[in-house]
Amino acid sequence: MIEIPKSSEPPIGAVATRPAALKILVTSRKGGVGKSTISANLAAFFKLQHGLTTTLLDLDLHGSSSEWLREARPIGVVVQHHPLPLDLGRKGAAMEARRHLRHASESSDVVIADLTWSDALDGNWLFDYDIVLTPVSMSGIEVAATIGFLSNLHWVFESTVRTAPQLVICPSRVDETDSISKIFTSQTFPISFVLSPPVYNYKEAKFLFKKDYLSELPDNQGATFKAFAQSIADVGFAHMRSKVRRNISIGNLSKVSGDSQVLNHFMQQRTQAQPTTPEPSTRTLVTSASAEKVTPTEPPKKSSLFKRLFG
């Protein structure tokens, strides 16, 4: 039986409760950046590759990610579509969001929530998650807009009072000719984050909607999505361990998640690479991917990373 790390030790004599679920929020203020595609296929990855009980919590009105999983080849992911009632105001919407997340977490190892962010939402709700994953397309304008969006929430990711979620930025719908490092080194980021391997815009992927999953694409196409998804698993592992042991920082990610060749590869690149142009002025910018293109590796077996991830 897979055991997920508890966030804290229960008091002596307390009734044992189910271990905490890994909770990931995939969100962006703008549509069309691949948010629903990433949500649906990340949920499929945890279920298909590692056999974990996984729930997709679709909080968007249109329900694209839940539609994908409900119509595609059945794999056992629990799908819930609960559009947030924004007309109830910040507190009302946050209460509903927390209620759905709590119920999903009670029966799942992993919960992937899909949400288009609105200014009507309360940022305090983000503290309920382990990872906040924000996709961004390879456009200078879109990256700048994402910086503005995340800057408004800097108090969440830089909190020293509460356990902040780990922010991950994902280059999404990337063409193989796109220059990822150029986009990100030409911008000034006011908060620290982890930069995931990219999700590529393969033309074959367009035909998978409501049929199958990105991780099941043949050869390098499926491998690159697995590389991205495995890096998210590693970030989740490090964050959950840090909440329990309180002595692991995201900067030590490569040391903590030794089983992940993918993430180690990017962490090593980060520490070894010397940029040819001056680095932008940032606060503790942490990236897990600085390469132009992912070199995928085989994902670890169920008995390695995920045994430790939730054991």
C-alpha cells in the first residue's frame, strides 16, 4: 500500500487519518495556454505511469479538462466538474473551492485542479495546495502578462507565516524551434519559481482530445511529456517532505529527489551553465530547466521515486 507523507505528526492517542494527498493547482489568468491539456494529461500520467488514485477537479465553467478525461479511453481517473460560483464573492467561491478540494483529497493520492484565475478569487485559497503550476506560451507579451499576474500574488509564494505552495512555471505549446532560455532570461521575475521542462506542441497531440493521452504518444513525443510530468512529481515530493521535515528547501531539490534523472539533469544545468549575457535582476530565481530542448529519460519505476514520494 502506498503511504503518502503526513503534513505533521498526530498527537498521541489521536485517531489515525488518511495521509495527505499531493495537491496541484494548474492555473492561469488567460485561456489558450494549454492549461486544460496539462491538467487532464498530468492526471492521466499519475494514474497510468504510477497507478496512484488520482482525481481531476475541474473548476472551470467550460470543463474542457474534465470533458477530455470523461470521453477518452477509460483509465480510472476520478473526474469532478464543479464550476466555481464567482457570483458568491471571494469568500463564497473560496469556501466552495476548499470544500471540493477537501472531499477530493480524502479519497485520492493526487488531486489535480484546473482553474482559470479570476480577480474575484481569494489568494488565500492557494495555501491549500502543494504546487501552483502556471503554463505560459512562448510569447514575450504572454510571459510579461504572467509576471504581472504572479506579482499580484507574491505575498502567497513569499509567505513566511504559512507554508507557501511551490510555484512552477511551465513553457506550454512550445514549438521545437522556440528559444526557451531567451524568453526567460530577457524578463525580470519578482518572485522565485521552478521552471519545468516544456510541453511541446506536437501536431499529433491535437488529435488526442477526448481520445487518449500525451504520455502515450510514441517515441520522443510521449517521452517529453513524461519528462515534464516527472519533474512535477519531483517538485511535489520535495515540497511534501519539506512540510514534514521543515529542513528541505527547493534549492536542494536535486539532492532530495535522487531518483529523478530528468530533474537532476536540469538542476545540474542550472548550477553549471554560465550565461553569455548578464542575468536579469531577480529575487532568488530557481529554475529546473534551462535547456533549449528536453532530453528525455525513462521515468523511474513505481518502486523507486513514487515509493519514496508517498512512502
